[in-house]
Amino acid sequence: MWGDLESRVDERVTLAGTAQNAAAGAIVSLDGRPVYVSDLPEWPPDLVGRAVEVTGTLVFRPAPPPEGPTVHQLSDSYELHGAVWSATG
């Protein structure tokens, strides 16, 4: 599933994964990799760790260039805009 995302950028897609909270906001975890859910700071507690389907417009966000030496730098990411979701499990 993760490998298909690049070809689906700017399309409305439905992704099936696990609802998780990350430092930068709510994500749907696909094969252990995050897709952020735009404008959702965190999942409702009853959805965290559950299987969900999330539908929205897929956007690619390139990582900003590092500013000076870093131990850990941001990586490229995907995000769903205008998302709606439902629990599936």
C-alpha cells in the first residue's frame, strides 16, 4: 500500500490502517509508516490503536532542508486533506 501513494498524490483516496497519535498530529499507520490526517491534532481516545479507513485528498510534503548539523531530521511525508474516517475494527 505504501508504495502506491506516490502515484496517487492530489487524488481523493481511501486508506485502511491503524489510528495512531504522533508528535505532529494524528496519523493512519500503513505498514508501520505514517500518513498524517490534516487538521486533526489527535484521534479520539476510542479510536487510538483501532483499524480505520480514512478518505481524503493525498498531499506530498517534502521535508524541509536541515538548518545546520542535526541528530535527527524530518523526512518526506504524506498527508490527507479534507479527511473523513470510520472505524473498521
